[in-house]
Amino acid sequence: MSAAIFAMPFALLLWTADPYERPRERMAAEQIEARGIRHPGVLKAMRSVPRHLFVPESLRSMAYQDTPLPIGHGQTISQPYIVAFMTELLDPRPEHKVLEIGTGSGYQAAVLSALVKQVFTIEIVPELAQQSAELLKRLGYANVTVRQGDGYLGWPEQAPFDRIMLTAAPADVPKALIDQLKPGGKLVAPVGRSAWDQELVLLEKSADGKIRRRSVLPVRFVPMVPGKSTEKR
């Protein structure tokens, strides 16, 4: 009887083990930590957020490779290293309220949710907004709120934000987003007029509202799509 009692939980443990745990740990160690990411919270989040659940089922075998993957509607999920790099550059803290522009699959929002108090994220594509909202809710990311809308306008009802991150590239950082950044806040964004001429920039707003801008590295992101109200301007 005793043997049976102990054997059953062991069998159950084998049955329920996460087959993606080792690939995820390898990703964090070899693709992220080995390339210079040091923020303990970022490393922990990259080791815990199940990226394979944020990609199409047909691509799950590639989920922990360091490559962007298509998620439909002309959008992609960024490669793990750039997610970690941008998150570390953002310098998130537990008390922060963060705005993300470009929810996509919801993966970046999930990573941020492990590091900050609240995440507000905007997605222009209705289908992606709905899918990501449902997935984030199902996975228990209760501090993430998803809205379908025009990222160029930001989220004025929830402003100001301690941190703002863009995961799609406008020609330049929209003024509305700079206005919604709290004094002392930071904004990380890819910017450029074409996919072949983009750079990642860090904007910091001083206590008196002045903006300091720094170019960080060349990148390639999908373009940031404006809503109809922005297109008319």
C-alpha cells in the first residue's frame, strides 16, 4: 500500500511536467543572460513566462529559439533577447504603472506584468486585442488591461505613466505618448520610416518636463499602424 501511495504522485509528476521548461531555461541562460542581461527580475520573468503559449500552435517547437515569429495579421512576436533587452532598458519597478503600445500576442505584457504594479496595453488589430486579452486573463495576468485602439493616441484616461514601451515602429515617437509620460519617466521605442532604417531609442523626461533622447541600437520592427483619426491629421 505504501509503495502505491508514493508511486502515484511520482507518476502524476512525470505526466504533468512542463515539456517546455528546459527549452525556456536554456533560452534564458544562453540567449539572454549570456548576452549581458543582468536585471534579476527580467531574467526571472523570461524563465517563467510561457512563450510557447503566445505563439501559434504550429510554431510552438520554435517558441524558445531567438527569433521573431509571425502571429497573424501581419504582426510578429519579438525575439526573446530583444524582449529582455527592451524590458531591462525600460528599468521597470514594482510600483510602476506601464503603458505598452502594440500588444500583439500579449507576451511582452506578460513579461512586464511580473515586474510592475499595472500594465495597460493597446492593440490596433481587433482580433489580436481580443485573443491576447483572453489569453492573459486565462493565464492569470490580472494586472494587465488590454484595449483595442489607436496607439498613437495613448491612453489619456490612465495617464500619466511611469514607463511607456512601444513594440511597433512609428516614424518618430508620438507627442501624445511623450505628454502621457510622468516626469522622471522613461519611454523605450523603435523608430524609423522604414524597416531598414530603424533604431531603438530611450527617452527620459526630467522633473521639469524636458526630454533627453538617446539612440541605443539598430532594430527592425513591424511599422506602427495608425488609427483612422490619426491618419486624417
